[in-house]
Amino acid sequence: MSLGLKIKDVRLKKGLTQSELADETSITLRTIQRIENNEVKPSFHS
């Protein structure tokens, strides 16, 4: 399982939307979407 899918799985298990995760992490919604779709790899900071 890719990192993006693992992040999505945890997010869904916690009952969070992508928007809520973005707000809680100060990462943009578009970046969350791109990470979950394996378009980019999150940086260590993220």
C-alpha cells in the first residue's frame, strides 16, 4: 500500500474530510489531494 493510500485510510478511519485534515495540518487541500492520489510525496516537514 502506498503512503498516499495509508494517509487516506487513516484519515477516513478518523472520520476526517480532506478539508478538515488540511485545516488541522496547515497543508493546503490541493496538496492533501495530490498526496492521497500519489501525485507527490509529502516532505518530511509535512
